Amino acid sequence: MNRDRSDDVVLAVPRGRIAREVIPLLAGIGIEPEPAFRDPDSRRLAFRTSVDGLSLIRVRSFDAATFVAFGGADLGVVGYDVLLEFDYDDLYLPLDLGIGRCRLAVAEPAEVASSDDPRRWSHVRIATKYPATTRRHFAARGVQAECVKLNGALELAPQLGLCRRIVDLVDTGSTLRANGLVEVEKIADISSRLVVNRTAMKLRPRLLNALVDRFRKAIDGAPD
């Protein structure tokens, strides 16, 4: 870890939906970010909090785990989809925060799904942001997965002939339906986890364990 250990403890939070959902959770443990953190139009990336010595950074969802794993942040909020894809050894995963719930799923055009049986697949070509997870999932049942790596607009891939199927996060399924796709197989249930850099935990065990305990108590007291 290259950061000066006299620096603030840094918590990495993904942008967008997770940032919005984490605000009430932070409030429940007495952490209030400065107002700019709530502004989706703000170009700032680092923010103070009401807790002395604790700051937040707002990053892309795929980057939150990387910042923590390589010591740019001490702890972070990371989707389980990202953890499945990158499988960093330097991350300690003490808590499921129960926010950002969705699922990682396989989808294909509705007209294909009406006569398709996933149990009969032997080779699939799939557009996805999650090639490692996708290959691992299909390899477990003897299916060869050829992955086309895309970072967005996955629903266009079947329409434009890149492939017949996609693997992506699904919440309500409305985006799939709007693009003529249906979910045909679930790979994993997804939620956001609290992750901690293992080296930081060794260097600052009391401080980081205290933060983890505060998150744990807030989750234990939250309604289902």
C-alpha cells in the first residue's frame, strides 16, 4: 500500500443507484457525507464526512473493488457481480449490506426462447461485461461459452447479430422487455458487500473493525 497511513480512512462507493441506497445506511451509523456527495451532477470524486478521519470517494462500480484491493481505499461498497468477476485475493468480505439487490442472468430474444432449452446447449456465444463469470458458469456444466466483451448497450447485441444471448444484471426486467429479450437462466443473486483491504485491516484493526461493527449493527437492526 502506497498511501501515507496518516491519511483519512477512505471508503469507496459506486456511483448511481448504489450511492443513493448507501446514504440511508451511512446515516444509520452516524456518517453524513458533505452535500456535494448527493449531487449526481457534481464532478467531484472525493468527499469529507461528518466523521473525523473518514472520507468517501465516488467511483465506477467496477472500479470500487480495484481501489480497495490495491490500497487506494481502505474499504468499499462492491457489488457481488464485481467480486465474482475479479476474485481479488486482497479483499476481506465481512458483510452483505443488502442493498443493490438484483440478479446476474442469461437473456435471449423472446422468439428464440419460446423453443429453446438451455439444458441442451453445448456452445453459446454471449455478449457480456462479465466474461470470466460467464465462462466459469457454463464450464461447470460442460458448455463452451464464447464471450463478446461489451461495457454497455448489451441488449443491442442480439438485434445487431453479434450474438443470440447476453449475460447482464437484471432488476425488474423492463429493459430486457423493451428490447425484445427474456430472462432464461439465473447465474447468481447479487447484492452489495462491504469489503476491506486485508493489509489495511492489519495496520488499522481497531478503527476498521469498529466501522465494520457499526455497519453490522445497522444491518441487524434494519427491517427485511
